[in-house]
Amino acid sequence: MASQPIPRLTEAEYLAIEERAECKSEFYNGEMFAMAGGSRAHYELEMSLSRLVGNLLEGSRCREYGPNTRVKAGDSGLYTYPDLSIACGAPQFMGGATDTLLNPIVLFEILSPSTENYDRAGKFLLYRQIESLKQYVLIAQDAPLVEVRTRNADETWTSAWYESLADICRIDSAGIALPLSAIYERVEFGPPTSPIPSAAER
């Protein structure tokens, strides 16, 4: 007996389910994917990052949006929840609500062992379809390591790496600079849970 095909959700069905759900889920290609809870280090990084970025953007034309703000990744079909987003000028939201941001210029993801490969590769390819996106920031939680990917005028991307608590990573598209010492202020480092990419792998 042939197995029945698994029905796929429409975007409207996903959004209706998500509105009532207690836990957040990503959506891609007709499927919902529950987002796992983060570690203590992830939580501390998220809080420090939100506070730091929010303070630096105060009085500017940009503002930050936390992990409860959903982002639609252009025409890719991906709906997801970055750890932090920045939009400048007038924010654009989908429909009449204010929970799905369409025009971020910067997206931040805090890496974990279970999501790092996805965040670095597959998710990045989908994020690149957001026309407004200028920079993508990847933050390790098991060591002071931040990668800032920047979109160039020719649509190529280049990376800058910051690997010391004494470093200051530049987010030029939003006009701010983030000291790693402030990002990691409340994180206690233990043994690394994933290898740091070597210079040859970058």
C-alpha cells in the first residue's frame, strides 16, 4: 500500500498556527520546524547583545528587534526568528501586523552545535534573498569569535573575523561598533563544543 503524501502547509496556514502556538517555529517549503531552546550562554549573549545594540542605536534612524520578531527571507519562503535584527529608516512589516519584518539591514545569529552548519551555509543562502540585507553577524557561544559577513556592491560577500575579547567588530551598515568584551561580558567559557574554523577554512 502506497504511503500517503504528507500535506504541506501554506504560508497563511503556518502564520495562523504560529499566532496561537506557545513555542516558535521556522517555516520553509511548506513545513514547520520547532525551534529548540537555547543554552544559558545563548541566553546571556542574546541579552547582552540586545542591550548593547539598543543603547548604541538610541537616537539614530535605526532600531533593533529581538528574537520574538519574525523575519521573512525575501522570496525564499523562509520565515524565521533571528536572535537580533536591525532595520533602518521606516521598518516594513508584512500585512497589517508588526510581527514579521521584511527589510532588515543586519541579522545576528548566535551559533550552537545543532544549528551552526545551517546558520553558516543553508540559512545564509536564504537570507541573501533579502534585498535590504547588508550584513550578517555570526556569534559563537563557546569562545570569543564573531564573523561579520558584508554584502558588496557587486553582490559578493566578504567576511571579517574577530577572535579576541579586545577586538571591536564594526557593523558599518548601522553605524555601530561592538566590543567583544561587552558581547561576552556575562559568558563563562568552558571547553569548546565545536571547532573554530581555521584561517584556511574561512
